[in-house]
Amino acid sequence: MALVAEVVVRAPARRHDGTFSYRVPVHLHDLITVGHLVWVPFRQQQVQGVIAGLQQRPAKGLRDLIDLVDPELSIPPLAITLAHWVAQTYYTSLATVLDLCLPPGTAQQAVTTWRATPDGLRYELGGLPERERAILFYLRRYGEQSELDLRAALRGSDADLRAAYRALAERGLITRGTRIDPPRVRPRREQVAQLAVLDWENALGELRRAPRQAAALRWLAEQGAAQSLAALRQATGLDVAGVRALERRGFITLSEREIYRDPLASLTPPPDTPPPLTAAQREAYETIVPALEAGAGGRFLLHGITGSGKTEIYLRLIARALRLGRQALVLAPEIALTAQLVRRFAARFGSQLAVLHSGLSDGERYDAWRRLRRGEARLAIGARSALFAPLPDLGLVIVDEEHEPSYKSDSVPRYHARDAALQLAELGGITVVLGSATPSVESFYAARTGRLHLLQLPERIGGQIGVDGLVHTRPLPLPPVRIVDMRRELQQGNNSIFSTALQQALAQTLERGQQALLFLNRRGAASFVFCRDCGYVARCDRCAAPLTVHYDQEAGEAGAPVNILMCHSCGQRAVAPVVCPQCLSRKIRALGAGTQRVAEAVRELFPQARVARWDRDSATGKDAHGKLLEAMLARQIDVVVGTQMIAKGLDLPLVALVGVILADTGLHLPDFRSGERTFQLLTQVAGRAGRRSEGAQVIIQTYQPDHYALQAAREHDYQAFYREEIAFRRALAYPPFGRLIRFVISSSSETTCRKQAERLAADLQRYINERDLAGWRLIGPAPAFFRRQRDRWRWHVLLRVPADSATQAIHAALDALGPLPGWIIDIDPVQVL
């Protein structure tokens, strides 16, 4: 019997759940655990892998595991279990999920190298064929080289070079080796100096002729602890020679220590005074705490209107989890929202906090991973992939704004972070809290049917400092919402992008010195360029989508902006035409509006207003969201114009007016969630107004004022929206009454794309008919809504199955189709565009 490791290799495997068995060498028995990152032989290579299991069993014929990559690189058992569930549920490889569990920059490659043997160094080159002679000469001159380096230097095909390597190796003239490339990210270290004498004042007497050395010794004594060499030299002006002299004389010792790259190092959060809980908040908190203390799992949906104090409940629950010796995880859907959460949570929990999201550098995320794995950080805040953070003592997971579609990954592995988080309650006894003012239909249905425990906060609250110096809360009304029918505005001769009501409200808000937020879920200056004579529309050559007009300040001369056409799918850019390229007419116009045009219109109407944009084009750079938030809180911005980034849970206490420029942008997309998305966006953005005081207002401009999603948003009535939406879903067996599997194929040829989609649909229909699968139905094949992207045509097929369909049944159908190269398989998609 031997210790055998089941390893998931970080290399392409034929099976989704494939593991490979290796014998563990005796010297690693006491070091190795499930979750460790290791080196193993795989085919003719040396690759990394993650240990998914260890067992004692016969090991005849098994190859030996090589070594640990790093003893500290170990995935906690719960994360391994969760990765198995994600791989099974979303029909993806376990290796790709485990990659999410590891810190960035740890992937290394073992490359094949060749070097000349002693015989090769003495061999007469003239007796070799030309190709072999060139290889041996190069190795003798430059030493050991990788196959990649040799290919670059000597040219030739891989097949010819490998034949030459084999021939030279058979003659004993060269030998094969392996070189491991260094990891892209490593721990950062710094040199530190520490006082090595107790009686440092006597030591100063020996340094009368070296005043700078004496000053350095005195400075170290005053600090009382080891200090970085850089800080010592900066404070005292001591040079390297002086440092070495102090070390030689035994006055100081030099060593190295690891330092963390901390994205919060420059953050100075404001003082935090916890407000008293309202009755509804206390009831919600006291309902969740017993499940947290028991550690037996619990799933809760916290449905609280905007401004009802959900975040304070999160803070109290996290504090309780930390007192119990557990770790906590908070997921946020957007980096912009993460920035604000970090401010509030850092004020309460300080250095116990670690942040994980794609806006950080690899080094910052690597260090955060290590702090969490070591238990030095007890609270993690991050976007979707933070779900796989190494939290060995995890006790609480909070999914803020749980309805957001960004929790579903749009690349492999295509998992939904909210659904995976809920699974942690069953897998590890974790308490999971979903929070939203506009819960997803699926989550609210799960709460209504008892699968989630529903907790409600029906009242908006505001806080203020009383004469006693304490924070006091009081109820606040939700801001009134007015819907403006833009058809009537046009009939009355108003061609502006602002209705009369919105213009007047903006003027009043600015006169009072308050802030306004204008929302339009479309970037750029105009939606498209259109010729009024022939109907020409400027489209992307690669995507067939209309090109959006953007103002490019840098491209113009003397500061004058130039109209640039940009594809939001592939990034293609072109100068906007001044005449129609099709009929040469000069009646070519930019129609529609985007955030750039709205911001420009505000400046034209109110030249004194300080206007800023908050969208993907303007909020670039690591700290962009934080800087915009700081500017809003410091009253350096009067009007902010933004896309959906500003609609997602931001707490902007000074906003007194919210204007929705056009509520119809996503209302009639061919997606069964379009009504839900519209209601959620409008309700969320309306909730940014009046979060500290009365008198705020919301104005929604639309051409479809009678749509049920808009009417429900006007009344802040989630229940009314839910009743309409759930009836629609039930009638068509859409989630939560059914599950969807989406198949998407793309090709440079539209005919090929269509034929592949039709072939797959026929195979699926045959499978359904042969097994008489009740409730299984195909939708399509059909061209995708975004029919062409990046010069590739797109078709899709939807498979609808009963809601209670087992994962095994879905896998059986997918396995029966055989390998599907080139197809995207998306289980439980959040959009079908």
C-alpha cells in the first residue's frame, strides 16, 4: 500500500472531471495535503496540478509525484468541494474552476531544454548533417537552450528540429533537460534593520567619528522595532557603506521580511459610529444570528427597499462572525460598488479586510490571497471570483445586489456566483445572505416557496447626529417618481433630450446647491449615424452592429473634439463621415444620445454646473471609481451622468434629483428578462435619490409609459412587478418554472454557422424524441440577436427543460451529443442575446 494522490492537472484533459493518479514520495508524506499545488509528470511534460484527493492503495504502475510548487499554495477543502459542484453543475472542467481558487501569477511552465554532452563538446562538426551541425554548434557556443529559443535562432519546422534532436541524442552528443520558468508574481520582500545591542547609548560613544551612523543607531532605538532599510536611510541620510559598517560592528542586524502590496494603504476611512437598529433591522439580524452561531448553514433573502439599512445588517453579522472566530465574505457585482463597500467596511474592520477584484494588480491580489489563506485577514470583499477566495474558517457569505447579471460569468467556467454561494450552505454549513431591493424573480420565488428564508425591510431610514453626539435614525419617504411621456413632449415642440419637467428640476436642484444624477444606459455621444436620403446606417465591418458616435478630444486640433465612430463590441474606430458614403448626400446625421451627449447638453443649459461622467469610457484606471466617489461626497460635482454603473447600490447622500433620460433602451430586447432588467435598473437608480433627507424627486422619461415594469417602478412596488412577471414566466415555462441550456456557435461563414446550428438542433430533437422526455423543448435554431461580432456570425439554440431536471440528466444529453468543438454551452444563462 502506498499514498496515492488524485491530481487535477493544469493541462487540457479529455474528460470534464478527469483526475490522474500519482504515487506520493515518502519524503512528501508529512507535507502534502488535499488542495496543494504540485508538479507531476504528464505525458512527456512536467506540469502543475492540484491534489483533489489522497488515499492509501496499491500504486503499481503509477508514476511518482515530483514536488510541491510552494508549501503555502494550498486550496482549502471547502473550496475544492465547491469547485467540484461548479464543474458538475455547469458542465465544465474541474481544472478551469480550480484555477479560480489559486492566486494570479502562479502558473509556471516546465520547458524542454537541450545541452551539449562532453562528447558533443569534442565532436567534429564537419561529420554531421547541416541541421544537426547547426544545433550542436549553437549549443556549444551559447550553452543550454530551450526548444523555443532554438526554433527562434535556427528557423525550420518543429518536425525537422525534433528529428535532429533525436538523432543527436542517439549519438550521445546532446542531452535533454527541463527548465521551469519563474512565476509571474512572487512575494515582495524588503531588507530591514534591527538594533542588536541593549546598551545603545554606550554604543553611541564608539561612533563619535561617525555621526550619521550614530544618528541611525539613535533613530532605530527610538522606533523600538525593526525598520525597513529604505526608511532608515531616508530618515538619517546613511549610505550603504555606513549600514554595512554598523552590521560589521554588531550594532545592528540585517534581515528580510515579506511586505504586502496593500491597495488600501492610502485609504483613510471616515470615523464610523454604528447607528441603532430599527425594529425591522433588529428582527432580521436576530433571525440570522442563530444560524450563524450554530454553523449548520442557512439561506436568507434580505429584501429591503433602497436606503433601508441592509449594509448595517451586513456589518453587524460580519462582526458577529469574527467574534465567533469565523471568516466572512462579501460579494459585490461591480468594482464601483466594491469601492464604496470597502470604505464603509474598512472604517469598521480596519486591517482585517482584504479586497479581491480584477481592478487590482496581480501582486495586490496575490498578497490578499496569502493573507486570507494564512488567516491574517478575516474579511474578504470582492467581485464574482472572490467566491473562490481561500477562507479556511469561512462562516458567512453575503451576496449584495444578488439580482445583478454580472454574477454570472460570461467566459469559461460559466458559473453563477450567487447560486454557487447558496450551495455553500449545504456543502459547508455556511450562512448565506442574499440582499437586494429588487430581488431576482428566481430568488423571490425561492423565498415564497420556502427554499430561502425571506426577511423584509419595508422602510427607508435616515441618520443624523443628535445633541448627545450619537447617531439617531428616523424613517424617510421614498422619493416620488414622475413618468414623462416623451411623445407628448415632441407633440408640444420640445426636441431636446430633456423634458420640460427635467429641465426645471435640474435648474431648481442646482439653485439649491444640491446634486443631480442623470442615468442613460448608453455610452458615447449618439446611437448611430443615419442618412436621411438613402437610409444608410454606419455599421461595423466586423460585427454588423451600428457604430456609436463618440467625441474624441485628443484627435482634434486646437482642442476641438472630433466625432469618432466606435464599435462597442470589437472596439473598431473610424472617423464619422460628413457625406453619405453610399449616395454622397450631405444629409447624414448622428441620431440618438449617449452619456457624452447628455453631459454636453447639461453644460450647454447650465454652464456653471460641474458635470462629470461615470461610465466605462470615463472611469478607467485602478482608482477611477474611488476618485469619482470621493468627488461626489466632497461636493466637487454638481451633476453626474452615467450608465448602469451608477445604478447599483451606491450610497450618494447628497443626490436630490435622479433623471432617467430614456427608460426604453432595454425594454423590448428579445430576452425574457428584459422587463425584469428594466424594472430593476429604474428602481435601483431611483433609490439613489433622497437617501438622507426629504424633498428628492425622480423623473423617468419614456416612450412606453404604460409598460408594467415602468408603472411598478413609479410606485416602488416590487410586489406588483413580481405578480406580472411570475405569471409571464409560468405561462412560458421560463425560469423559475424551467431551466435553459443555451448553445452558441460562431463562424466566419454564415452558411457554415447556420448548418452547424441546424445539425445540433436535429441531434437534440432526436435525443428528446427517442427518450420521450416530457417537458423538454427546443427553441431555435436562430440567429443570435447580436448576429455578427468580431467578423464572426452567431447562431444559437435554446434547450428548455423542467425546473426539477437533475444535473445527471442534462449531462447525459450533452454527453450523447459527443464533443462539440467551437460551441459555447451555457447552463442557466442570464441573457439570451
